[in-house]
Amino acid sequence: MSTSASSEQLFARALQLIPGGVNSPVRAFRSVGGTPFFVKSARGATLITADDRELIDFVCTWGPAIHGHNHPRIKAAIAAALENGTSFGTPNPYEVEMAELIVKFVPSIKKVRMTSSGTEATMSAIRLARGFTKRDKIIKFSGCYHGHSDSLLIKAGSGALTHGHPDSAGIPASFARETVVLPYNDRAALDAAFAANPGQIACVIIEAYCGNVGFIMPDAGYLTFLREVTAKHGALLIFDEVMTGFRIARGGVQEREKIVPDLTCLGKIIGGGLPVGAFGGRADVMDYLAPLGPVYQAGTLSGNPLAMAAGIASLRMLEDRHIYATLDALGLRLRNAVVAAAKTKGIPVQVPQCGSMFSIFFTDTPVRDYDTALKGDAKRFTKFFHACLDNGVYLAPSAYEAGFLSTAHDGHAIDRACEVMTAAINGL
Ligand code: HOZ
């Protein structure tokens, strides 16, 4: 691989061959403008670009890098697994160890099935919920993004929202009709949806803490309400914890909020940076999956030994719960720096933050759903984003994505980031 080409040269070549020059839309920088940088290596909290710039990274590969990039223990685990082969197409010992760790850390999960991405996990969980309940309709919330399967790409966040297509083209209206979309945090809307579709709702899927329209937390008691309403109507509750799992707490949002969902979708951290997803939950529901049950789901690379080895190493490092206190302190420091700078400068800002996830919305309206997230001043965010990037701090290139921290952000990285963000706000 040639590493001497600049980001600009690489992007020009990519544009000829890859739609938009990228393999995932948000990476194209279209909503913030400019040429995306290419990364040739990463270590700890730092990315090294093709142009030899060092950037303090607050995207953390969109979540997986909770221990920082290129962690020696994860690298060593992959190297050791590599000695034995890359893929077997048979069961392997790593996937059993992975299942044991997931079940231990997330008690609502009694059985788990591995996939190769979060999209596959949510898509399969929805099919399973439909098969189990023998109902067709599902409920999702506007701004929640659960990957790019047809049932779920309706009023979606992330790149779909960033690029102005929250309802993707290519989804038949007949499919979309089976997805009921409600505002996040709105109890009356949920009650009304169940009343309007009696006995028809298979499941409610939610990003328990939303990370794809920026970072948004539910109102106190909202998740408990969801749990009660779904149970009352015989619908399954699916927590999409692809981003939040093992990050907000070791047992995810469900541990922090003390909720027991029926199914949980996972990804990101459980792959240690390699492509992985998983879904799991109640044993009676999971046993509806083939080969035991009638709901089909499969994958050639599911439980891939390299991905499992990386994920196991990543999860093992979370046995030490002190990591979460460190992450909480780092997240709070960043939040306080941004809020203090904005206050001094008289700029309205909301910085929802929990542990190592955060967002910066330039608005005086508290952000609690899709509509209020859209009130954030995207032009101001763009200016802030570029001021940070010019000074070596990389935030997600969209006003509608969450920021992520890792344990490697301790020390110099967080000091420097607070300085840079403060100066960026002063310059707005
Ligand atoms: N959909 C991801 C963030 N919510 C972006 C993935 C990527 O571009 O790598």
C-alpha cells in the first residue's frame, strides 16, 4: 500500500471509483465541507493522517476504541489468533468465550448470536421479534439510527439525516408502512400508537441513549415506561446498544437504568475494532432462531476467530470497572470546558454527556428529541468543527453524531482538547 499520497490525492482517486469517495457517507465531510482526511495509522487517542498530521480523535472509530487505538493487548490477541487461521466456517472456541463474557456482563442476555455488523444485529433482532410474536408492525423513534436495513431506515439519524435523506429512497412504501415512527421521549405518542394498532406491534426498538442525532438521553422514567407499555401489549422491547453497550456502563444503558429489555443489539466494542455485531436476550425468544426455530439468520463470517479474539481482549479489559470512573471524569471535564467557554462568550450551547459519550449542540433549547436536535445551529457547528480540526482535534464531521472518548484520552489529550475547544468557541 502506498502511504506517500496526500489526503487530497487519495480522495481524488477515491472519487473516481467509490461513490462520494467513501465507504460510509458521513466520512465524506459533505455537511461540514472540505476534503476528508485519510488516516494511515492510529495509536491511543491519536490519528496520524496521510498528510502526517496528528489529531486527537473524538470519534474513536465511532465507538469501538474504548481503550484507545491499536491497544497492545488487542493487537497481541489478534496476532495470536492469526497464527491459527483467519476463518474456519465452523464453530470455534473463541465464540463460546465471547458468548460467556457477553452473558456475564449483560444479565438480560441469556443467549446470544454473533453477526458481522450492528446493521445485521438489528435487522435480525427485528425479524426474530416478528417471528416470535407473529406480528408485523414495529415501532422506532425518529432520529434513532439502527443501521441501514429497510425496516429501520425511516426517519433515521446518522448519515441519513446528515445528508438530508432520513427516509432513504429504495424502500418500498409497503415495507415502510410496517414501521411506526414516533418522537423519542413522548409517552402519549407511544400510548396512542399501541391503541391505534391493537395486537399488531411486534416490538419497540430504541437506542436507549440515542447517539445518532447527536447524543440524547431519555427523560427520567421514560425507559421504565417503555418497558411497562411493551410488556402490557405483548410487544418485545429491543435495546439497540451497539454504541452504548459496554460504554455507558459495563452492562450498557440497561445496567445504568436498571431495565431488562427482551432483546439487545450489540456491536462496536465487542469487536475490538474488527467487524462484529451481536444480538441476544431471552432464551425463549432466542430459541426461535434457526436451527432450533423457524426464524432464519446466518453468516459466513459470524463469530470470526480474529474478530472474536479482538473483542474478547477488549471486553476482558473492562473487568476492571475503574475504567468507567476514568471515562466519566474525562467526559465531564470536556463538557465543563465547552459549557464554561460558551457561557463566557455568551453563546447558547447544550452539551448532553454521559461518561464517554457527548454532543455539542449550539442552541439554547434543551435537546431531547429529533426536532430539538435540529434546532442546533449547524453553521456554527461547522465553524467550530473546522477550528478544532485546524488545531489538531477531530470531532465527528456532522452536527448529528455523538462524540466518543477512550481511556487513552487521559492526560495530555484531554488538556489539549479542552484548550482547543475553548479557543474554538472564543473564535465563533
Ligand atoms: N453510521 C456511523 C455513525 N453513526 C458512521 C460509520 C462510519 O462512517 O464509519
